[in-house]
Amino acid sequence: MKNILVPTDFSENSKNALQFAEILAKQFDVEIDLLHVHHPKMAELEGITIEVEGFKYLSSKLRDIAMESDYFAKINRRIEEGFASDIILSNSNEYSYIVIGSTGNNPAKKWLGSVTLVIGKKAKCPVIIIPPDFEPKPFKKLGYAYDQSIDDAYQIESLLKSEAIDVLPFHIQQQNGGDPRKEKTDNPIGIGADHYIIHATSIEEGMNAAFDMLDLDVIAMERQRRSILSRLLFGSPTIEAMTKVHAPLIILHD
């Protein structure tokens, strides 16, 4: 397994992302690359001048964050300048996972959130998105949201090879009104043991209901590729999940 990349904007949620990455890194005995991308224009939005946000200052901030961890010896620190999404994506094939918070500091919160969306959609490795206020913990139960495709069958089969993780595949079936509910069902794709149908009014509601009803620690889904017309008419389930689900979310690449 390759190293894990953790981009940070020094927000509390990016610190949570680092803690989650530590759990993975310890499990697979790999190192963490902690990356801060400095963009002068975004610094100006936050009222920080380039003189203050100098290399030594940024280095000390990265070191302080890393020193809070008992995994300090295996956390590599990097500072680069430019557009965050471009730099992260250009390095994404060098990592097994990217772990990133779903939002960042104000007043650049909206912009930084959009960086997470770009990474989730275009990275060449799986991306783990940590929602705000989530308390990282070792995970044992992984829910896989599938649509019964061949690609999903491949992803589930790969995930089941990990003896340390209990994989629960589930499918969201949209309903008109009513409270969300779960239904245990026959195995529709011939892989794994228990499968569930989550009846809900939307992808957001179904994902959140699955996380709570199945007592999951994390949810995984494959990145959904749709035509422009389909996205205009029905939206993107991947984007809806990345922006509205309150569970840690693994976006698997195809």
C-alpha cells in the first residue's frame, strides 16, 4: 500500500481528517504526507498577507499539527504554492488514499469546499471525505452504496478481501414520502452476505439513514459518471453524497 495524502487548510475539520488518516496509516503501516497549498489570492481573502504567511510560519503550523499526533515520526510535511485542486490531483496517482475535510475556514469556506468536490470527482485514487464535527475512530463496519452494476460488484469483491472490515452492501430505493426504512434482501449480485434496501426520498436521506440504521462507521460508493443531460435532469448522486451526507464517505475511483 502507498502513503496517504492529507491536504490541510489548518481548519478543525482538516485536523479531523488527519486523525482519520492516522487510523488508516496505523492499520496498513504506511506514512502520511501532510500537505498545505498556499494560494496568495485566498490568503488575501482571509486578511493574511504574504509576508506574514511566509514559509517558516507555514512550516511551524504544519509541525504543530503533526506534533499533536503520536504518529508524528511517520508524518511527512509539504508546502506548495498554487491552486490546491491542481496540485492535489497531479499527485493523486502516487497515493492509496486522499483524506480531506469537506469544508475549510471562513471566509474561504465555500471555495475550499469546492476543492473537496473537485478532488472527489477527479482524483486517481480513492478519496475519503470527512464531514464537519465528525469524531474519527477506528472503523469496522463499512457500508457500500451500490446500484447493482458490474463495477459495483468488482468494488464490493475487492473490499471483502479485507478481513479487518465488515462490508454491508446497500441499495437506495427512492420512495414518495414517508420515513426512511431498511429492508434486508436477497443477495442481488452474488457477492457478500447481508444486503439491504434503504427506502428513502433522496440519496441524501438514504445515505444518512443507512449510516444510522446499519450502525456504520464509514460509507463507500463508486464515483458515478453520467451524461451532461442526465446530470441536468437528475443531478449527480456523487456530488449530493459529498455535500450532504453526515458520514465519512469513501469515493472509489473506477
